Amino acid sequence: MDNVVLIAYNKARELNKDGEVHLFKDKSGAYYLIIVRTANCKEKSKLIDAIYDEVYKYTDEIELTILIMSKSTYKAFADQNLEEIEVQS
């Protein structure tokens, strides 16, 4: 796994406090960082900006999609054919 992806994951955990954060990888190698929480558009934008701001300190380009979703939406997303990556804290 890219170190930059791990940096993004850790930043998401920091910002989401004790909430759920998941990391997936698809067959083409793209990463999906999922933050499970309820937030309005403004809050979501701030979270995403903060994570990408941290990532872009280390790289100019990354195949990382950040999604913020409710618990029920996450369950549907997790049922897709993606590989969840277990990150050791």
C-alpha cells in the first residue's frame, strides 16, 4: 500500500475521531477512503479538503476517492466487489 494512502487514512481517523474509517482497493488499483458519519455538505467538504491537503504535502497525484456516507449507505457500498484493506493502527 502507498504510504500516502496510509497518511490519508490516518488523517481521516484523526478527523473522524472515534468514528468508522474504511479503506478499499478496486481491481484497477484505485483506493476508496470511506468515512462513516452523518454530515452536511459543508462539513463533508471541510473533511475532504483537510485530507487531500495532507496528501498533497507528499505527492501531486493519487488515485484516491474519499466518500462520506451514512452507516446504511456504507453497508450497501461494502457489498460491492472491492477488497477492504485492514490497516493496523
